[in-house]
Amino acid sequence: MNKKEIIIFITNPVVVSVVVLLVLCLIKIPVFFSLMIAAIVAGLTSGIDITTTMNLLFGGMGANSNTALYYILLGSLAYIMEKTGASEIMAYEISKAVKSNKFLLYLIMIIISILAESVIPIHIAFIPIIIPPLLAMMNKMKIDRRMLSVSFGFGLKAPYIAIPLGYGKLFHDILETSFGNSGLEISASTITGTTWIIALIIAAGVTLGLIFFSRNREYADKNIKPKDLVNEIPKLNKDHVLIFLSGLIVIVIQILTESLPLGALCGLIFLVVTGVVKIKNVQDMLNGGISMMGFIAFVMLIAAGFANIVTESDAVDSLVKIASSSLGSSKIVASYIMIVLGLTITLGIGTSFGTVPIVASIYVPLAQSLGYSTRAIILLITIAEVCGDAGLPSPNTTLGPTSGLSVDGQHEHIKDTCIPQITFIGLPLIIVGGLLTAFL
């Protein structure tokens, strides 16, 4: 890049707004307000007047309304599980298996996360259900919660990258369609035969995280009731069985209708009809769901509005032009520039799934002209998407872990969730992935 291009890059609305978002979060301004301010900055620096910017912000929220509603409804189900003690039974079973082996706990959480992404597509909803009852036990074991943040990051990302089931099937379909629309036909087998490399890199990073966070860390028993789950066995009753059946209903309806909110709604209706939740307590159930998952739902709405502002501006096109003129003849340099540019676009728009068509339309012809193989192009785009979504303040991959680990006020979103995920997921992907794409 020459001096002029550098100035254009650092003053680009996507770059400026993302920097503003990160700075505000680092100084502990709540993510909700940080996103709103960053979105307004994106609009104003794009030359859009304040009235239009606000209209775009609020008008774009509908893009994530389905997801937001789903989280609220699942939050209500999680609230009922907590109130009836069903979550303690789940925690007891985990405690009985773990005993004092902290690494086994990490492994169990990774496995549950993988299942939540691929086999039982409930995504992050299980975290505020399972984690709070385990906090007292975790404190006793002196587990460093930052490692759980990294474990959840792996379990929530590696499956959709490498496994074509659940959210993974959706992501792989988007990749295949986007590549085809960009002039490069690829098969599902080519995608799965390539993206496992990314999952392997993340696994290596998580292993490093295990070593780094293996030392004991002290936490006080604040805002939680210490409980010896291994010896105090919760009693299973009819309501607990019905709650677990409602979970199966949620899954079946989701699979049959492909509607996440409808599945959650049917599960809640089942609890009301069977008497687990009395009619007079339905409002309390909804209030509990809003209390538990409402923050994440509203952040997702604001993120969608942010995305709408960015896509309505010319900021992305400007970034692409700079990258195209700066790639040069070195594939290594070109790979790193494209990965950083792609993750910047993903940061600005706020979704790894939603930006695949945008990034693919740019990178497929560009990378082909530079002599990249099909597998290298798949890696380039997927790594850029994952890095733009891993460890940042607004994605649900970080909001979810924080929602469960911070209920006692001893786990900070940026310092204890975001930074560990960036360090042990994002950075390994950028460093190793950039080299691989240049030689694959």
C-alpha cells in the first residue's frame, strides 16, 4: 500500500467503526451501547446523515429478529429448567462424571457444544442452563473459566466448519451456493475435504490454551449457593421428565419445520399444557427468559442494524479496491491481506454466515487470477469468516459463554471470553492459515 491507500484504509467506515467498537468494549462500555455508537459512527463516516443512519440501524434489525426471538424463547425454557431444578440434575450428572478432573470437564463441554451445533441445533442456549449450577464445583476445583471460554469457542465453531450437519449443513450450503454464484462450482465433498484443516488448527490452538490456563485460579462463592453436587443428589420428578421431553419436542419441530422459534414455542406450550408451568406463571416464565437471554437477543438485533448501515454504504467496495491494488506478486502477502480484509468485513457486518456471499463474490475471481487452488480459496474465505467472528464482543460465540460464566460477576466479557478466544482461536488461524493457503 502507498501512503494514500493507507490513509483511505484507516479512515474507511468499516475499519473506523470496528476500532470504535473494540475500544469502547475494552474500556468496559456495555456491548449494547458500544454497538449502537459504532453503528452510528459507521453511518456518519460513510457520509450518511444521522436521520438516515438511525433509520438504517432500526430498519436492519429485522434481519436478526428470528434469532432474537429464538433466544428469548429458549431463555424461557432455560429459566423453567433452573426453577424446577432440572438444570441441577444435568449438572449433577456432569459432576459425577468429572469428579476432580478439570480436563474432563473441558472435554465434556466441548462435546456438548459440538452436539448443540450439529446434532441438536440449540446453539448457545445450553450454556446458561448447565453452567450456573456447576460454578460452585468449578470454584472448588479452581478451574480457570477462561479455558471454558476457549473450549466453548472450539465446540461452537469447529462443528459448523467441518461437519455438514445442523448449522454446519447451513454453512456448507451457503459456501457452495456463493462459490457457484461467483463462477466457481464446488462440491460438498470438496468443502468437507478442506475445512477439516481449519478445525484441526483450532484444535491445536485450544490445546495450547489448555496448557496456558491449566494453573489453578481462585474464585469466591459470590451470588451462588455452594452445593456439593456429587453428594447432594437432586431428586428426579415428573416435571423434570416433562421438561426433558419438551427439549425433544423443540428439536423435532426444528428439524421438521426448519423454524427455530416455532420449535422453542412448541416446547414451551407443551410445558404449559402438561402443567409444569401454571397459566398464572406464564408471564414469570417469559420474564425469566428475557432476563436470561434478552441481552444477547437485543445485541443480535443491534448487530443486524449495524450490518445494514455497512452494506448500504460504499465502505466494503472501497476496502476491496485497496486490497486488489495491494496484493502484489507474493502469495503469502496476498493471503494475509485477503484474510485480514475478509475478517474486517465480517467484523463490520457482524456475521460469519451472512458475509460469505459478499466475501466469495470478491475473493473467488481475485484468488483465481492469482493462481490459488480451489481448496486454497475455500480456506481463505472460511478462515476470514471464522476469524471475524471468533473472540469479538458481539457474536453469540462469545456472548453465550459469558452469559453462563459471569452470573456471579467474576467473569468479564472482554478480558475473560473475547481475548482468550482471539489468542487461541483467531491468531493460530491467521498465522497458520495464511501460510497454508499460499502453498496449498
